[in-house]
Amino acid sequence: MLALDDVRILDLTRLLPGPFCTLLLADCGADVIKVEDTESGDYLRWMPPLSGEESAMFAPLNRNKRSIRLNLKNPAGREAFLRLAGAADVVVESFRPGVMERLGIGYATLRGVNPRLILCSISGYGQDGPYRDRAGHDLNYAAIAGVLGLTAGAQGDPAMPGIQAGDLGGGALHAAFAIMVALWQRARSGTGQHCDIAMTDGLVSWLAPHAAVYFATGEVPGPATLSLNGRHPCYRIYPCADGHLAVGALEPKFWRAFVEAIGLPQHADAGFASGADATRVVADVEALLRTRTRAEWMAELAGRDVCCEPMLHIDEVFEHPQVLHRGMRLDPGVGGSDAQCGFPLHFSDLPMAVRRHPPGWGEHTDELLREAGYDEPALTSLRAEGAIA
């Protein structure tokens, strides 16, 4: 038994936020149906680099799902979608606000077909407000949310984020959480609802500790005031002879153990030094760490509580013993032709498994429509009308 094996989700989304949201639910057993158009499908399918005929990025975001090709601009295609929605639990979409209504499948229509249905809308700025119709991508949401303003080091300009935090965190994770909350509420009320998830809102909510400082003091957090962006010696990324070490020795005992282990005991009480004092301590630590390789320093620090780890690159991540032990690398198999990231959720009594390969474009169109009650003549008619492909 899988936790969500009685939940059916119609996924109208493309690219990253929506597919990652429904991936989490599919991995937990939900029957996720990718509803793709008849012209191009999910754009992510075709983005380089390719693995075989499709993007290498497509498989790890779309395992455990099925795919149907529907033309929602065609009345017969729209009717087929509404028939599927009548037997579904959740619809996830990431169009610009208003598109669902223009297609004739907005929340009022869906609720009329299935009062228990949950609609989850993922957008950049939400379904209302002055930015409702504004175009954007992850970097734009991070800028508006103040996230980029917090990415600068003590001396530098804001850094380009290395991952799409707005898409994956502000959007996908909050959407998956909202769906689970709505399902729980439906179990008590018997009715569905519309979940409005804005990626910008999600990122703003992650400002909680920084916003608390601002609201309490009126001081705008920045490179000179933040403790966790390299201001203090105890929490920095230090270069060594052939790479970098991430030192997160916030507690005095960890910093003291670190500097004693590397041979700078005179700085045992300088973990939270600031200004010129911090500059001197950092210079001493950097000069010493540059004399040996990353591996040599990690060997020196082995077995000590110092909150220091090597800064790994992706080729090293998937060989790391902790990553491998936790099953965060899935080797090639039913999930696709290449290795991919594993399951981030671990339960004591619920299994996680790759049950389906990532679906081909429209691979399950006929299968799903047969499940919805269409017979062979009806499928032939839908195909002739251009409603399916």
C-alpha cells in the first residue's frame, strides 16, 4: 500500500514547479496524469541535453506518471478533460491567472463537475493583486521577495542563485503541502477548494527570521549585519589548496575545536569577531587552509565536532557515503535510462518506489480515455476532430 494510491491528480503544468510538486505526490503513490497539449507537450521534454530522444531533465521530474495528449481549445478535448476531472481528486495548473477560465475549465466549472475536486494554481505572483498578470521567472520572484538582496557576501554583489528556490521551494513544496492540507480538509468537509500558490509569497515567507530583525529594529539586514553570510569568521566558505571548506561553527565550542585542530588556538574566542578584527582572523585562517588540500584538511578534522564539511560539486555529491546511504541516488532502471535523484521523504512504514517509467508524450491517451468511458469509435472520432493525439 502506498500513502496516496487512492488519489488521482490531473497535472496541467510544465517545466519545473508543477512537475516537481506532482513528482512528490506521485512518488507517494498518487496517480498523476500529465495532461499535455497536442502541439508540443511539456516543453521540458525537448530541452537539451537529450538522453535518447528526450531531455535528460524530463525523466527525474516525471517518473511514476501517465501522459495524455488533449487539445483543450477543442470542445471535444475540453469535454474529455472535464470527464476526467469528474473522477479526479486534484487538478494542478500553472498557467497565467485567467487562462483556465478562458479555456472553459476554471474553478467554477470544475466545481460544477466535481464538488470534491481540489484545484491548485501555481503562479509567480498569485491569482490577484497588481502583479497578477505580470510575466516572470524564478530570478524575478527572488528579486521581488528580497532573496537576492540577502545573497551577497560580506564584500560582494548579489549572487545568482545556484538552484531555482522560487520554483522548487516557494512554488512546488508549498503547492504539495497545500494539496495535502486540502485533501485532509475535504475528508472532513466533503468538498474541495481552490489553492492559490504564488512563488513570490513562498519566498517572502522564508524571510521570517530576517523580517523579524527588520520589524523589531528597523534595520535592513544586509552584508554588514547578517551573521550567516560571511560577516563572522565562524560561518564562512574558506578556500584551501584545491577547493573549499564550509565552516559552520556557530557555537563557540565548535569554533574553538576547529581553530585548535588547524593550529590557530589564539583565535579560539574570535568566532564572532566583526570589522577589522574579523578581517584579520579570516586572513589567518585562509592563509593556513591554503597550505593543504581539501582532503588533507578533512583527514585532519576527522572525528572532531567542528561543523566543517567540504564544498562538493555534483559529480562528488552522488558518490558521498551519506547521500548513497540515504538512497538519494537512483541508478538506471524503470525510472529512466540515466541515474537520478532519489526520494527525499523517508517513512518507517510507507514504501517509496519507482513504479512507472517517465511517460512518453501521450503514451496513455487511449488507456485513460477508456477508463473514462470512451469506446473505440469515440476515440477514433476524438482523434479525427483533433481533440486528442
